[in-house]
Amino acid sequence: MSKEFLDFLKHKYAYVAVGEFKPGQFSEAQRLYEKAVSTYKDGFKGAFLLQKPGTDEGIAVIMWEKIEDMEANQNEIYQEIIEKMTPLFVKPPKTDFYEVCSEIDGFSEE
């Protein structure tokens, strides 16, 4: 089988965290999230932070080549950032891993 076909068959994984921050803490949480994500290297495929308009509720989606890649990227700097972020939550976020089953690119006029 060709390498392109085998790459097509590989699925990414998404780590998803859904949570709510204490009032007025979303921007600080965003700053820490971006700092934590900037430490990722091997297997990291991208990240999104979503905020429900007018609230301190959010969803973080971090894309990985393999689930194990996330654990491999949790270094000392990452741990320090997470410790700073934890008290900003109303309660611990709900987290889980999902397999990416479909990935559809948006329309491009190029």
C-alpha cells in the first residue's frame, strides 16, 4: 500500500476539556492555555480554545497524532502552568479523548 493511503487511514485524536472559569478569569485562563500549548512538540497537531459569548464558559480542543503524545509532552513547565490555571475554574473541567473520524477543510478560492 502507498504511504499516502496509509496516512489517510491514520486518525488524529482530540483531547477535549469543557469548563467554566470564575467570573472575569477567562482572559487569564486563555493566556495560560496559550502558554501551555506553546510547550507542545512531538505529535501535537493544533489547538482551539472556544468561548461561549458573554460567559466564562469554554471548550479547549487539542489535537494529537496519538493519545500517548499528550502524556509525553507534559513537562515541568506545562505542570507549573496547569497549577496556575486550576484555581481559575469554578469546578474541574470535564475532559475526554475523542478519535477524529472526519476532517473537512473549509472552502478556499485559491
